[in-house]
Amino acid sequence: MAIPETIRAVVIKEVRWCASVTEIPIPKLEDDEVLVQVKAVAQILPIRNVYFLQFILMVGYPGTILGCDFSGIVAAVGPSLTTSVKVGDQVAGFVQGGHFKDRGAFAEYLKAPADLVWVVPKGTLSHEEAATLGCGFWTAVQALFHPTRLGLTESPAKVEGEKWVFVYGGSTSVGLFAIQLLAAAGYKVATVSSPRNFELVKSLGATVVFDYKSPNALDQIIAATTPGGGIIGALNTQGASDGQLLAVKAFGPEGKGKVVTILGPKDEAVAYNPNVTIQPTLIYTALGREFNFGEVFPASKEDKDHMAAFLTKVPELVKSGAIKPNRVKLWEGGLDGIEGGLAYMKEGKLSAEKLVYKI
Ligand SMILES: NC(=O)c1ccc[n+]([C@@H]2O[C@H](COP(=O)([O-])OP(=O)(O)OC[C@H]3O[C@@H](n4cnc5c(N)ncnc54)[C@H](OP(=O)(O)O)[C@@H]3O)[C@@H](O)[C@H]2O)c1
């Protein structure tokens, strides 16, 4: 495959809050990296995440490439690469958009460490589907399985007996993947979503699902999980809600355990039950590079190694059907369509689906 010297990419402009398609040099590979010809990218979801994308535009550095979730074809590999990833493989993954001038998914080509992509088995997922296993999927993996987060059992191992985990926000991208990952390891999953997504979350492995808007949701969760010994851990996938507090309460008044949450601890939730700890998780730490979100996060080899080890399991999880992609809403226009897609997302019409662009 002929590799071009320059590529088109969505780049943050000097004036923050603004990004546009720009011609830039093709990323230069480090020894252990792969160059991927991007075929599809996914955008993070509705209102709260639009704020997140705007946050990235705000804290992101001018000249850096936007975009995190991708699927594509390996076009070249770094000189000292020892993994089994080969030129021509379909791979998918997650990179930190808005932080680097030569790393970002909204581009015709991107570079990524070879151990932080997974090879999509032939005949399983399209590029559009595989691109949905990015930020949300990785976040669910880190939150549930990393030893310093919930430290739960990873498939193909299975838990014994009845073990319940509560997922607040079962129909978010993070939640949809968390439910599947938990079910694959034999956990029973209690979750909440809108009633329009009850069937979807059940089809992916939720044992019970309740309406997060119902005043009875907490009583229903406790009634469903107490006969099996109550919940042993919880994941809150929602930032702009009372999810943290509900997750703490789901352990019951005498409960002990941990809630892993995608945003920082909220005072009310922390104060509610001192025997239930609240721990935030941030997926960018799994990329093994220092980054600055107003606060400097040092590179975490431990977080990267955990993710790299888990990614080796993903091809089999996908092949067996244990992990299914998020529902795809294809948006026309490729890189040039991303601005319009973002505007559509601001309307808040998406529910339990990912906006995906073909590149
Ligand atoms: N810490 C990290 O590293 C990290 C990584 C990834 C994402 N995040 C954050 O995690 C959150 C989830 O992101 P996402 O990409 O999975 O998708 P998302 O935008 O949160 O998913 C949209 C879903 O949110 C559900 N929802 C809306 N309001 C809700 C509420 N009050 N309670 C429960 N569910 C509600 C809706 O479900 P219904 O249609 O069923 O109502 C909708 O389908 C976002 O806030 C994102 O910024 C953090």
C-alpha cells in the first residue's frame, strides 16, 4: 500500500473551541508502533459527552488532532515490533485526541502502540462496528477489572456462585460494554436505564434492569440482589446524575464495598456510607503517556500493561459473540461530516448508539 506524505485530519485551531480538517504530515512511527489507515471513527455520545468534547477542544492544545475511537488497516509497523500485528490486519483501538500533534483518530492515518490495538478477527465486525469498541469499552474494562479499581474476575475465568454487580447507566456506551463483560465472567448484573432500552440491556446480559427515573429504583435493586447476598461492587457510568449516590445506596444500609465512577467523588455520595468507597477512573491513564487535564497525570505503566493484556482477549470475546459492538448510527461526510455530527449530538437525540463516520 502506498503511504502518503501528508494526510487530512481534524485539528484544533489557534482559537480554542474550534477544529477543522487540515493537511498535516503523516505521523512518524516510534519503534513499537503501528501506522493505521483509518477506515471508521466513532464519536463519543450525547449531551454530557458533547460537553466532554467541548472540554477537549478547550483544554486540547492548538495544532493537535481530535478523535479517540477507530478501526482501520495496518499500513506499516515500527522497526522493532515483536507482536503479531501485521501489515494488512484490521485493527481497532483508542488514542488520546486533542493532546498530540501526531496522535488522534479523526485522521486518514494514525499511529498507536502495537500492544494497544486489537486485531479484529476476519468475518466478525465491520470497521464501523469495531470502531465502537473504543473509549467506552476500554473504560468498562479498566473500571471492572483493573486490580486497583473493582478488580473483578475477567473472562474466560468465571466467578462461582451468585455474585451481583450494579451498573448505573446500563445504556451508556460504557454501561453496554460493562454489562457484557460482567455477564461473560458469570456475574449477575443489576442495572438501570430508560425503559426504551430495557430489552437491549437484557439481551446483552443484564439480569435485572429498572428505570433510573423511578422513585422505586433503589428498592427494586435491593430486592433483586439481597437474596443473592447483595452487590459486591458497583460502576457508575454517568457523570451528570445521582448515579454515584444510588450506587452507594445499592449496597444497602449495612453494605460495604466500592463504587468505581467515571467522574470524581461527589460529597453527598462520599458522606452517605463510609464503608462504601468511591473511586474515580480515567481511561487516558491506560495509554501509558503523561497528559495534562489541568492537572498532570503521570504515565502509568501498570494501567497500560493491564489494558494491553486485556486487549489480547478481545478477538476471542468478539468471535464468540460475548462482546457485541454498540449500535452504529452512520453519519455521512467522513472527516468533513464530524462538525455536523457534533451539532446533531448536541440535540441529544442519540440513545444507546454511537455516531460513526467512514473515513
Ligand atoms: N472517566 C473516563 O475515563 C471516561 C471514559 C469514557 C466516558 N466517560 C464519561 O462516561 C459517561 C458515559 O459516556 P458514554 O460514552 O458511555 O455515553 P453517554 O453519553 O453517557 O450515553 C448516553 C446514555 O446516557 C443515558 N442517560 C442519560 N441520562 C441518564 C441518567 N440520568 N441516568 C442514567 N443514564 C442516563 C441515556 O440512556 P437512556 O437513553 O436509556 O436514558 C443514553 O443512552 C460520560 O459522562 C463520559 O464523559 C468517562
